[in-house]
Amino acid sequence: MATPRPVTLRVFSLNCWGIRFLSRKCDQRYGMIGDLLESERHDVALLQEVWSERDFLFLKRKLVSSHPHSHYFRSGVIGSGLAVFSRHCIQNALLCPYTVNGYPFMVHHGDWFGGKAVGLVILDVYGLKINVYVTHLHAEYSRNKDDYLPHRIVQSWELLQFVRHTTGSADVVIVGGDLNMHPEDLGNRLLRSYTGLRDCYTETDTFDGCEEGITLIADNHFTKKQDLIPFEKGIRIDYILIKGSGSVNIRCESMSTTKGSVPGQPFPYSDHEALTTELVMTCSEGGACCSKRNTVVSGVALNEQMDATEQACAVVKEELDHTEALRVKAMFLPAVALLLLLVHSVVLCSGGCSSLSTGLLGVVCLGLLVSGALLYIFFTMQLKALREALAQMKLSYADLQARVSGCRGSVSPLSVCSPELQREE
């Protein structure tokens, strides 16, 4: 059992915007971020978009005295971009990549190549077992036409499932990172309703930072103003979420954000503002009783879970239909290639085709065949991931419905869903 005295933990989170050769002032900004962490000596620093392992190693060398423990999560083509630096011992680490993460052919967005994921480090802080999660979800890009909403919903679902199933023995749970969601977006409601995580911004005793806790602000030197439309002041998409346990209570005593350019510097740390929270953990009185009480979920919470789950099912089902249509279109590419080859063969037999045109046509047909095959495979994988997420959501919805009606185990997963969710996946 941990010491009964309160334990204070300072947690830092920042999307570093570290895309080499694309993000501006990378070297200078990483130097500034390192200086900040070294001087402020946060207990835990959760970083996102550290896309280059070289930059992680630079920070690791710089912070060897202030943050001797660190872990870099490797995933995808260029990495997950997730890194953790800690003053306390990291006992274990685990990475869970998200199964859907954009499209490889949307190169200008690039999320697919980043291997978005959630990383877990388990810390020993004065005898307390603390599960710390760092994550980065798919970007929105357009509020009016959000093509990636289903992907973020599935990522939110996988995040909450990962948190739920890995926190059994934890005294404290902390989740930080760039969720790319507004506070009341569907994915955020899913995450909070299922896990019981509390938003430090709404829970803190004192706050010093940007208005309304905004982390992507219009006044930031690197922010593209068109990305904030229709939110002129900016948006809050970066979070630190917390939850205690039956044996340990946790509260956010204070929270702050950076406010654009760094004092004495012509530019800020990143295109996102950094978050810093001071958390206070105390041992609960009557831990066993508290633990039992915390397992009880109110009817309001159950209804929130059901509403969010039903909406999520509808979004994922719509994306399933869309992805199935894309897979069908992908099958047309090889068909077109074969048709071109057939036409070419007829023309060739009649002697009306040059060797140059034959070669060019061969290259085009080969490209169509390979592209069609790769897209078909990709969309098939997407369909499987979406169907799996939808099946999990339906199971959870069935369980929630049974708990509300008091007849657990007497209904099937599909019989309790709304009519539009009972259709075959």
C-alpha cells in the first residue's frame, strides 16, 4: 500500500509538430522543448508527432538528468510519433496501433503513414501503480465535410477498450494527447462514458491559459487560419484525462497552457499549445468499500453509453457501406486493364500498332492491375476492421440494454439494437 500522504504529479503534454522537412523551425523548436522540460522538471512528459527517432534521441540525451526514464513507440511507416519522458521508473510499456487510420492514397494528409496508436507506460510513483497512456488520433481537416469521422470513432472505441482492459490493477489512470476532437464530439463522449475518465480542464481548481482551454489558437505563429474555420478563436483538441481507483483518489489542482510564442523567442514550441497539470493523489478511506461502490454505474451513465454507442454504430455502418463501394470500384481497375489489353490485341493483329504504343499500353495496364489489386486488398482490410469494431459495439450495446432492462443474458446482441443496426454488417 502506498504512503497515506498526498502525492503530487506534474504531467505535460504537447503535440510537437515534428514533421522533418515540412514542419518549420524543427531544430530550434526541439531545442526549446528540451529546455522547457529540463527546467520545469515535469514528472511525466507526453509527446506526440515526434516523427523522427533522431529527434527523440536528441531529447533523450538532453533530458538524461531531469527525465532519466523514457520510451519511444515505434509503429507504421514513419512511426507513431509518440514518446514518454519520466522522472519515475517505467516498469513496462505496451503499444496498440489503431486498425483504421485514413488512406494511403491521401498522401497530402499523411495520417496513414504515421501509424496512429495508443501507447501505455506503467510507472511506479512512490509505491503507486500509475497507468499513463499517450495517443494521437486521426486529424479532422474539415469540420463541414469530415471524411475521417468514422476512423476517429473506431480509434476512440479501440482507445477506450484498450484503457478499460489494461487498468485492472492500476491505482491511477492518466490519458494524454491530441485527440483531434472537440470536447462534446461523439468520440470524446464514447471515451469518457465508458472509462469514467475526467477532463482536467473541466475538473481543475485553477486554470491559467488560453481562453476556454483552446490548444489550437488563431494567434499561434504556425497555425493556418483556414484550419480553424468556422472557429475563429481556435479549438480545444488536446487533453489530459484522469481517473482514480477504489484505493486512490486523484484530482487536478491546477492546469495551464502555453499562449502562443515563447517569451524571448519569435515563435512558439509548436502549432499546438502545451498542457501542464498538477495532479494530487491521496489514498481513499475504506479502500475496499470505495472499490465496490466505484463498480456501480448510474442509470444516467448507462443511458449516455447507450446513446453514444448507438450513434457510433450508425457512423461505422455508414462507413462500411462506403468502403464496400470503394472496394467494388477498385475491382474495375483490373477489368479496365484487361479490356485495354484485349482491344490492343485486336489492333495488333490488324497491324495498326507501333512498338512504342505497345510498350506504353503495357505500362498503363500493369499500373492499373497493380493499383486495383493493392486497393482491393486495402479496402478488404478496412472492411474487416470496421466490421470487428461494429461487432464489438453491438455486443456492448446489448449488454447495456440488458443492464437497463434487468434481463442480462436473455437477449441477443442484435435483438436489442435499433432497426437500422440489425442489418447484416
